[in-house]
Amino acid sequence: MTSRPGGRSARVREAVLRAVHAELVERGYPGLTVEQVAERAGVHKTTVYRRWGTVDVLIAEALDHTRETEWPVPDTGTVEGDLIAIATEVADTFADPTRHPLPVAIVVAALQSPRAQDAKRAFYAARQDEAAKVVTRAIDRGELPPHTDPVELIRLTCAPLYHRVFITGEPVDRATAERSARAALAAARAGLL
């Protein structure tokens, strides 16, 4: 369904997708219902059922909508500064008690819903592709070997942070982010990526 920018349809979509995020954080995937999303969004449940149909479709569209949000690619002038900026953004998100519940809830939902899993995969693929621009610029400047895999360097930069958050439950901070970025950069400079 296409919506008129700024029209009622767009306002309903925005309210519903914000409600999906809020409900995911508050209740998690198992507790998410179309009825609660509609109530929180201030729309009738038939509106939500008619447009989205199921909780899985709601979650997938909420993730797709988040993917559409512009993300400014860092440009500090050096690949080291750019990678540290990317890793720091991840660490800051998960260290912030107001921001970290949503990405955690989305990952948990994706473990339980194939549709949410597909949407999460698309979200992270899009973000990695955007972030990889810092590596491509660095290759063009001669800071990295020409065969460096840009997406793999981004993954290696962020992976230790996600490991701490989702596997070990350890805190992440800016020092951890910097260490992660520098370790990934050392691997890339050594030609391992």
C-alpha cells in the first residue's frame, strides 16, 4: 500500500511502527499482539489487521522502516578514526539504558520469527554496506591493501561488541570499542581481510 507523504496513512504508519518498537521493548516477541499495538498507536485494530495482518509482518515492517532511516557514515579523515566512530556508536547504543532495549528485543524477536530474521538480516546488511564506505575510501587513499574486504572489516570491527552484549553479557564502553576497531584495523593492514 502506498501512502501519501504527510497524509493520514503516513501518520498511522508512523504511529503503528513506533508502537511496535515500544511493545517489543516492553513485552518482547511472545507478548506482542496486534491489539496492543493498535491500542498504543491510537488506531482501531481492524486498521492494523487490514494493513499488516500479523505480528510478524508488523515487526518486519518496523525493521524495514528503521533501515530506511538515514545513517550518517563517519568521515574523520582516517580509516582508524572512522572505524572507531562506528564501533563507538555501537558501544554507546548498548551502554545507553534508553536505547539498548530495542535492538536487543529485535534480535530476540528474530530468533523466533523467520520474517523478523529476514528483516533483521536486511537491516544489518544495509548498515554494513553503508559503513563499508569508510573502508572503500581508505583503500582509495592507500591506507589499506587493495584486496581488503570492506564489509568483512566492518563485521570484524563490531563483532566483539555484539559478542559481549549478546553472548557473555559483559558491558561495552568506548575503550572496548576503540580496542575492537584497532584490532580489526591491524588485521586488515596485515592483509588478513
